[in-house]
Amino acid sequence: MADWLAETAASMRRSGIRRLLVLSGDPLWSASLVRELRLLLPGDWLWVGRAEDGAGITTTPAAIKSLLGREFQHGVFDARTGLAADALAALAGMLTAGSWLVLLTPPWDDWPLLPDRDSLRWSEQPEPIATPSFIHHFQHSLQHCHETALFRQHQTPSLPVWAARPRWQPPKGGPTVEQQALLERLLAAQSGIYVLTAPRGRGKSTLAGMLAAGTKAHCWVAAPARQAADVLAQYAANRARFFSPDALLEHCRTHPAADWLLVDEAAAIPLPLLRQLISYFPRVLLTTTVQGYEGTGRGFLLKFCASLPQWHSLTLQQPLRWAAADPLESWLAEALLLDPVSSGGGGNPRLSCNPPDSAGPVPIPAPQEPGGVEPAQDPSLHHHGDEPAQDRSAGYYGGAPSFSEPGQESWERHPQALRAFYDLLTGAHYRTSPLDLRRLMDAPGQHFIVARSQDAVIGGLWTVDEGGLTPEMAHEVWAGRRRPPGNLVAQSLAAHGGIRTAAQLLSRRVSRIAVAAAHRRRGVGRELLRQARMRAAEDGLDFLSVSFGLTDELRQFWQASGFRLVHIGSRLEASSGCYSAMALLPLSAAGQRMTQRAEVRFARAQRLSTDDGGWELDDGDWRDLAGFAFAHRPPEACRAALLRLLRLSPLPLPALRGELEQRLGDAEMVARIGVTGKKALLIRRREETAAALLSLDEKACGIWRRVSEPGGYLADVSDI
């Protein structure tokens, strides 16, 4: 086998391709083979996963994004305890021609039944779960990819024989024909924002570096991390100064900007920060990957570029790091559904960039049905969304659509239906990534409604079960002491909206909704929601919920669909550049009461922003203030109550007033008050809140303090 591997690697270098080698077996067996490979084949051998002795360059799946933009010869991906599909795709994009990507998996027959630790990121379960649907799909792609080598322990390896390929002529350092055409256009530019998108390995960073080296203008460079700009710097001939995005923004506020701003991996930079940066520069080049597995590039098109007053779209198609029809790239696109398929229903729902010779502003058609959106799985609850328009009923080509509710188990039996549904979502939602594919196939509590016309998928709705927490757990979530996985909107209503019962009731969250372009404005989205509402009511649920990035169109759509707005976040979300919003559609009497209570709290908080009275403290305010002072409720969740407290309290309360009334930053407050840092400042604010409550009403303060303690949901507040 050693001779075969060496000869195959030499052939791969000559033809400029990469391949996948799968080692499926016990950890000791696969680790020993990797050691032999590393001795046999020289290279970087980047190892992704739990590091082995002598593994060389190592990183974790979570940290691999810090290496985007770099190149490696050969890589190992350890999937023996969990398959982080997005990290696997990122590693593949970093490997140069002639590389093996070695995938380590558990024993083949055991793999689908084993708990997958990566499921903790997306399953909303407290413990790892088995993921048989996705693993079976993944195994099928490995077995049916002709140019993948699969070695299984206890089986005599079958050494494949592959057809010879033509010799590859790697780039000689100068620009390709594609790159030269774009360079000439950029070098002649006097102003404007240029957005260069392409799959990995097409030379986006190289082109940006060549621009810096070839122009007489001054260039500054920004990237999510310095390492991400290594390739750009290599070609820039020391003619571009690097900044981190935060440092560059601070620098621009006090210094004249350079002639060009070059931003590598632009989609990975928070959109509000990026929008501020480009405003300082007459010429801007933004490069980003739009391929789906990172879950950021499509949002870059949908959200950021569509908001620019004038921008120019550029693209590169020819791979540079490897030859065309690369086996590794082809397999990955098939296994993770990265490439679009024909959508049916009158057109591909995905967006595409205009050709490089297009000039002037390039509009992107926004999705006309809504994007119910999936908050990221962390306590900050990032939210994302797409722009809908109101449905306008019209005739259908070929008759009215039919609607069905495929069970999760059907995706494995009907892979083409899975692909059509997933591709539709990917075209409409910029955060759709392999994590969503894994969630769709194996996470508990997922529900789907599919709209078809003439057997083509034209619309889809994806909802997720939430709620059902015990009163004790809901209280702990409200108090900020617990944050169990899952129940993202239900928990956010308790933690940020102060509505504990939202986490106790049974609900279903709209995670994704999309309609193919040719069928928008015909009521398909509205009908999907109507059917979801009927099904949820039949299942005995209390309410439907949705979380989205707040825009006027989104607000209008969800409210027209019966959803009632109950929360708007206090800060712009880095991912969408919008304020996060939550809306509810009550189904039961309990859901109606909870929604009305949430609306009252929301309206009362909104009155403060207009200075329209409402400064007295009610029971909800006392509860929030006690939760902030004596538990761990976050200050942003209690802001309205804190403002009322400051209006009523005669105490100085410098830490609170400095933040809420004088709007001073934390750094300035730390220096002014003399505490040791942000954590100490937060403790001081909690202490000041406790003192203010005590001074207002000592008896009430004591009772509400008991309410904030563990088990406080049982406290009696009737004698206040």
C-alpha cells in the first residue's frame, strides 16, 4: 500500500489534483497509518481535531477559521468522535495540489450508531446524539465517489486504479487571464466598491495582493485575522499595511484614509463594522467565499451588498491551487450539498454574481418571501433574516401547488427531495451551512412543510419544537443562572423579555421559510405558515414564534401573517446589521395570555424611548430589578426598569447613571469609578440597584429578593 500511496501522490502532483483517503477503524489502527503516511509523504500535514503525539501543525474544528487564507500540503481530519462538516470543508479549501485529505472515522458499521460530539453544536440536546441519517448519507457519498480511497480495518484494501489525467501547469506567479482582466479594471478605477466572490482556491487573495503590488496608490488591508491575509501579503510586495478591523476603524477616525482598502474574507467581519470601514475609502475591494459551508458569504450578498449605494460584482471561476474537476472538491460539493441544482419551478432560487464586465451598481433581487431565521446557538442570540414582501395571490403555472409534511426519516429514503429542499433554503438564507444540513437530518423536534408544483419543490417551511421547561428551570433561565441547550426563542423570552412562562409553554419556532423566485408573491409563504399554524394547534401547542433581523418589510410580513411583535433587541447584531426581533402567534388560551403580557411589557418599554411617561415601578419592574440586583439577569434585559429606578431614586448611583443617563463607555466608567474591570463594574451596578431598591421600599425589596433566589417562583408576593 505504501508504494501505491507514494505513486498516487506523485501522479496527483503532476495532474494538480487532491483526493480523499478515508481510514475507518479503531483509533490505534488509523493513528498508526497516519504516522506512516507522514513519514512517507513530505508536507505540512495540518491536523484538525484532537491532537496526536507528533501530529505537527494542529488546530481544532472551532479554531480552523483563523487559518482561512493559508495553504497546506496534506491534511488530516479526525472525525472519530464527531464530524464537524463545516471544518472539514474549510480544511479541504486550504489544501494545495497534490494533497491527500486523510479522514479518520470510527469503524464503518458502528459509525451511524455512535454519539457524535459535534451534535452538541446543533442538536439542542444536553448530550451528544447518534446521527444515523447524515452518516448514512455521508457514507453513501464516500462509497459512490469513484476517486475516493476508502480503507476499512480488518478488510484487505482495494487499491483503486484511476485514469491518467493531463499534466497540470500551475500558475507561474503572474496573473492568469481571468485575473489580468480584473486587475486592469481595478487599476483603472478612480472610485467605487468592488466585491470579488468565488469558491476557494480561485485566487481571490492573490488578486488583491497583485493589486497592492501593481498600483501606485496606497493600500491598507484588513482581515478577520492576520493569518487570513498571508496569501495577500505574499503577493503584495510589502506595499500594503495590515490592520485588524477594529484597529483600522479607530485609525481611520484620526488619520486620513489610504487610496485603497483591501478586505480579505470580508464576509467573516461583522457587517456594521465593515459598513463603517468602507465609508472612509474612495476605493474598496472586498473578497469573500460564497459556497455555503461557512454560512456567511450568501449573507454578504443578500444583506450587505444589497444595501450599498453603488458596487461592482467581480468573480473568478478557474481554480489556481488545483486543476479543474478536482476530485476532492467534487466529492465535497456532493457530500455537503454545496453546489446548487436546478430548482425547478421556473428558475434557480440561488443568487449569482453578474459577469466581471458589468458596470455600475449591480442590484441583487431580494427574496420576496420571508426568512424566518435561526439564531446562533449561544447566549448572545445572534439573529439573521432575509427580506420578504407581502404575498399577492396570483395564478400558478400548471395549477395550484400541493403541500406535504415529510417526516425527518424520509430525507434518507428520498435524497433528491432533500437536495431540492436544502438547496431552496440555501438560496434564500445566508446562514445556511452544513450545520443546518446535519440539524435538518438528525436533530430531534424538527418539522417540515414542502410546497410542490408539477413535482418541483417551490417552497419550504422548517419549524423546531421549543418550550416545556419545568417551572424551576424556567425560573433559573429568567434569573440568568442557567441556559440549557435549545429552546432559543422560548428561553430568550424568559431571559431577555422577562416572560418566564414562555419557556414553560409548548411552542414551535419558525426556523426557515423560503419560496422559489418564480413562485413568489402568490401566497405560497402565507399558505406554508397557515398550515404550520393548523398543525401546531392540532398538536396542542400554545404558540408559534419567529426571530428575525428587524426591517420594515419583515415586520409587515410577520404581522400580516398573524404574528405579534413582543421584543426588539437593544444592539445591532454583528451577523445581520439589524436589531433582533421576536414575534409570537398565540394558539391556546395560555399562549394568548402570555403573548398579551409580553406585548404589554414591550409597549411599556417602548414608551420610555419616546419619554411618554410610564415611570412608575410595577411588579414586572420590581421582578426585573431584583433579578438584576440579586441574581444574574443581564442589564440589557432590565434596561427599562433600571431607567425608571433612576428617575425615582434620590441616590447618586454613579455606575448606573454613568451608563444609562450619561451613556459613558465601560472603559471610561472603570477609570472614573476606580474598579478593576468590566466584571467589577457590573457588580457595582448590581450593588447600586440593590441599594436603590432598599431605599425605595425595604419590605418590598426583601420580598422581591426572595423571588429572585433559587426556588423563588414559589414565593408569595401577595402581601406587598
